[in-house]
Amino acid sequence: MQFGAVMFFTEYAMGAQELARILEERGFESIWAAEHSHIPASRKTPYPGGGDLPKPYYDGMDPFVALTAAACATTRLKIGTGVCLVQQRDVIQTAKLVASIDQISQGRFLFGIGGGWNQDEMENHGTVYKTRFKRVRESVEAMKEIWTKDKAEYHGDMIRFGPIFAWPKPVQKPHPPVHVGGAFPHGARRAIRYGDGWMPVSLFGDDSGTLPEFRRMAREAGRDPDSIEITLMGPTDDVEQLKRLAGAGVHRAVAMLPSADRDRTMRTLDRWTRIMQQVNAGT
């Protein structure tokens, strides 16, 4: 099983460059950056985790900026958005951002995407909450056209543009892998429809029926289940359960690190380094 780490990078958190170098030195596969463009003062949308919204949600840096710094500080570590809220971003500009960071990292970018949960945040961007997932799908389809065609165009119900020229093109062909966030079953269906990977926030062991059901859904849709990477975001720290999940086909586990100073972040990272070594012992 590959291991990664995700963080809201903030001005008071451990820097992306230093964290990326340490992750690469310790054998982690990837670093991920979370995203919220802003938090509306209205706070009409409850935090899905319950209670008060954690401070880093208000303070997070743009993930593409933080990940560019991480890419420039490393040579092998993959960099990913966990997740990019594409439903509230301009499609053409986001396609250029993805292609540019894939060029700068020499093909190490993982494009994690999601539809978000904060209704008032996305409405400030002009996105309609009820149709956000259709906008996500059309955005991904449109970006794939931009990444793979010299003259691209897209004509959807929500995303529309005539023939355009847009460079650079990504290093990875046909494009960086698109990892679709979301819970089972709806997030899984979206990943099967237009993703290269599925990123659930949590699984409850390989005996839950979720993974076999996901594979069945993929086969019924004409997809090879093994071609869709499963990335577990915010995984359990139970070593035996992680071993079972690895054996059941989970490709990657991405631990959440605190948006904190170096000492606190390193204590969490030390623990996850030990967990990674125990899970992968003998493999």
C-alpha cells in the first residue's frame, strides 16, 4: 500500500517545501493539499464533521501554489489536490493550472476532485448547489478535451465553449489521473463514470461489502475494476485493518496532518511513518 499525507497549508503550518522533502525521504508516495476558496460569514451550511468548523478551513492557501512549492522541493514525490473544488472554478483556467503543474512536476500530479459540501461557499461563485455534480462532470469532460486536443471545444448544458487553443498540455498522457472524491455509492458511481480513481473519505474494513460491490459496479459499467485506483482519505490508524484493506485492493492511504508548527506536525508524521512501515513490512 502506498501512503500519502494531506494538509490544509496555512501561514502558521509547517511549510509545504519542508514537509514534502521529509515525506520523500521517509518513503511516502504523495503529498496532498486541501481546498476552500473562502468560508462565508453566514455559515448557513453545517460542518459535515459536526461541531465548529476547524480554523484551517478558513485559512487554507491555494492548493496549486502549495503543491508547486512541494514539487520544486522534491524529485519523486507525487503531488495531489485533496480535493480541488472544480464546481466553483473556471474550467479553462483550471485546465491550464493542472497542465502547468504537471509540467513543472514532470508528470507527478494527481488531480483529486470533489463537489464540495459548503452550499453558501459555492453559491458565492455562482454555482447552483443542487446541480453541482453535473457541473463537476461536465468540467472534467471539458478539461479532458483541452488537455488532449490541439483545438478543443465542449458543448454541455452547463459548460460551453467553442474551438480554443490552450497550452501547455500535461506531461502525463492522455492527462493526469482524475481521482473522484465522494462516499459510496454516489461517489463511487461518479468515479466509475469519468474518473481514474475513487477517493472515499473512509472505509470500514474489507468485510463491509463496499469494495466487492464497487468492483461489481465497475464491471457492469464496462470498466476494469483494477484500472480504478482506490485512495482512502483520512484512513484508520489500525495497522491490521490497513493490511486487510491493502489486501482487498486499496491502493493508497492518505493521512491527515494538522495545520500546525513543525514539532506538532512531526509528531503526527512520526506516528504515520511507523504505521506505514508496519503495514508494508515483508512486502
